[in-house]
Amino acid sequence: MTKNFLIEVGDERIPVTQSQDKLFIDGREADVSLVELGPKLYSLLLGNSSHVIHIADQTDTCISLTVDGQPFVANFVSERSKLIKRYGQQKTVQKTMTELRAPMLGLVTQVLVNPGDRVVPGQGLVVLEAMKMENELRSPTEGRISQVYVQEGESVTVNAILVEFEL
């Protein structure tokens, strides 16, 4: 059975086709391997590159995740949901991240923002050291920092809330 759907990340729409044991992303066959490392924590091999993925929140049509510390919100759009949207039978609900969570165990080496700071997508918020590597966690959205829950030198666990946004 073949499944066709779109993944929306921001304004970008990426067509994906899943057919038996093959995956096509934007029309090209993808060499993909996904290994679960722990609860909501995965290692993704895409071609020759390796990525750490942490699932922050997930529904049937939306997923909030971090890839190598960079937060993303992806909406999954099936052929059926495109038709429903086209003919006006359903309003699409867009999920927005209101907090940044730790994608892995680590040590906070830098906090780059304070409560009240305005941030833009991609702006660095917290630097987390894990497995001898520093990962700059960036803002997934535009808004204001309402709360900073960590400080430099603090150890954090997977999924710990680091920063909260006011949108």
C-alpha cells in the first residue's frame, strides 16, 4: 500500500511517499534508518548523516520535535485532509510551541536569554553540553521569553522545560 502526504514545516511543504519498505522525500528515494535510543529519543541516519531526534509532543497530525537541538513543529497533511480543507469542512489547527524542552540529558553551559527578551525563529536560547558536544538550542518561534527555568552549570534531564515563550 502506498501512502502520500505532505509535511509542513513553517512555510515549506515537503511531499512524502511511503511504499512498502521505501520512502521517497520530495521525489527522491531516501536512505533512512531510525533507531529508538530511549523514550521519545531517536537516532536518525539519513544518507551519510546522523541526527538526534527528541519528540516533545505528538498528535495524529502534528509533531513538535528537536533535531540536533533545533526545534521544529511539523504538520502532516494527508490527501484526505487536503480535500477536506479544500472544500471547507474543517479548519486546520496549527500547533505552536510555547516552551523549549531539553532533547537529551546534559549540562547547561550558557543561557542566552532572560525573561522579557524578544526572540525570533532560529535565535539561540540555551547551550546544552551532552556527550562532549555543545548544542545550541534555538527558538522555534517569534515571541517574548516569559520564563527561564535553568541556569548555567545546571544539569537537566530529557524533556525538562528550559524556557517558556509568551506568544
